[in-house]
Amino acid sequence: MSQFLGMRQFGSLLDERTEVRKSNKDNLVPFGVSYLDDALEGILPNDLILITAPSGVGKTELVAQIALNAAKKNKKIYFLALETYKGEVEERLFYKGCVQKFYLDPHRSAGVPDYLKWAHGKQEDLLQKYYEETTTELSVFRDNITLLDGGDDFGIEDFEKIFTQAAVADRADLVILDHLHYMEAQDENENKFHKQALKKMQEMVKRHGVPMLLVAHIRKRDRKQKIVAPGMEDIHGSSDIFKMATKMISIAKAPADKDSKTLFPTYFRTAKVRYGGGRDQFIGVCAYDVTRNDYLPDYNVGRLSSAEDDVELLEGPDRPHWFRDSKLRLLQGAK
């Protein structure tokens, strides 16, 4: 049997792959968002997952929530937040914890929490009574989340060093990079640099068996071209970015629910799923609840139109087998 270029006999790795599947079950990292955990079954050790959205929809908010949810399951997370100011990630999670307690408090002060006002120092009196309890809660995760924020001049070599530290020395369960387009390009050709960066990320994930979430920009679209949520071709830069990913998740604002002032509908599109079995055909309709500062566990599921500009919500047998019965009625009449 020729071993040229690694050729081997068919079937020689079946036993090995059986052991890998058994290991996957124990090493899955949860998203902590019901739709994603049902549609994607969690984060596999060999996953390189792209997360994207239009500006202002909540990419950083989502990955910060995933990090916190994973930490609650005692997973170790490395969070490389290149876009944020120093302390922003902790501040976001701290705010979320305080707001949750605010809405649970029957004796809360009059007013409506607003992150921008709070960040500007204008709502201390509204939330201050929850600071001590929230600080104690978050301190539990001190050993589970390792942060890099700011990340000036952060390049491929820096990424490789930190990923190796995370995987080998700290035995991390997940690395989050927020985001690709804030890395310092080491080549005048931006597309070439992004291809090199993705190849290095893919190599590190495969070598160490530590998954990665990678936040990326979308490219500008013609304003006349309306789509529900970004697809693979919408990633800014080289097509190699989405080609090397195992999964891609995009989020976008869904039509508002007129009956609620605290629920904000959001589309979750699983635009690429390597082991998907058709799961990239569906789109989730989830509700972000400001009283919880998190997504509700219930969701609806739909299918994109061929033009990707509309969503038809599915009923009964048309829903995928992994869909869980939902009480969520947002966008029930959407066509």
C-alpha cells in the first residue's frame, strides 16, 4: 500500500473516529442560546465558527453572553476582544447582571435601565443597590474567563502565541476572537492577509482540538438589496474566510413586536453547517428580553425565501425534527 502524500487504506480510521465521536459528546461547549444549541448541538472541539451581523445588532453582546454561559458550565474561555476598550467586557456582563436583578425587584426605583446612560454615569442611583451581589456572582467566573481587551497591533504571531497558551498551558475549552477585521494586517493585500490568518486559525484548532468563535464584519451592500440576515457571500474580504469555517452564524434585527416594549425579535441564521444535514436551510426567530438581558429559551423557526429577503414561519411537520415546542408567538403572522 502506497503511503504517498499520506494516502491510506479505506476504513482504517473508523475505530479512531468512533472514539472521537464519544469524546465530542463530553467536550461540547454550549452556546447557551436555545436555538443555536438545538440547531447546531453545541460547539465541537474542531469547530471554527464565524459569527457576523450588521453593525449595532449585537455581535460582541452575543459572544460575551456565550462566554458567560460556557463559564457557568465550568468551561475555560479565552476572550480576545480586540475592538473593546479596557474593561468593557466585564462592564457589559456586570450591567446585564444588575439589570436582571432590577427587573426582579418588586421595590425597584422608578426608571428604565439604559446601557448608554449607565455607561455615561447617569444611572448609578438606579442600579447601585445591585452592585455588590452582582460583583460576588461574577467573581465566581474569574478563573474561567481570561481576557485580552484592546489588542493594539495584534497580529497572526500574537494569535498563535495566545492560542498555544490557551490550549497547552491552560487547557481552555474555547477561544473567542472579536474580531478578525481588527487584527493588524501584515500584508498590503487585505484578502491575502485574511486568508493567511484563517489558515493559521484552522491549523491551531485542528492541532489542539480547541474550538474557536471568530467575529467578522460583513461587506457593504447595495441599499436597494434587502436580505433577512447575512449569508456566506456577505463576509467582508476573502471568500476563504467562510470556506475555512465549519459553521457560520449571522444575526439580524427581525420586525419588532408591537405588543411588547421589552422583547426584541432577532433572526439567527445558520448560514453554514459542515455536518448540517440541511440545517443551513432554516432561520430562528428568537426574542432578546431586556428584563433578562438574554435571549428567551423559546423560539420560532422558519425558512428563507429564495431571494433571502423574507421568512416563512414553519408549522407542525414542516418544522425540523430538532425543534422544541415553543410558546413564543413573535412574528406568528410573518410571511
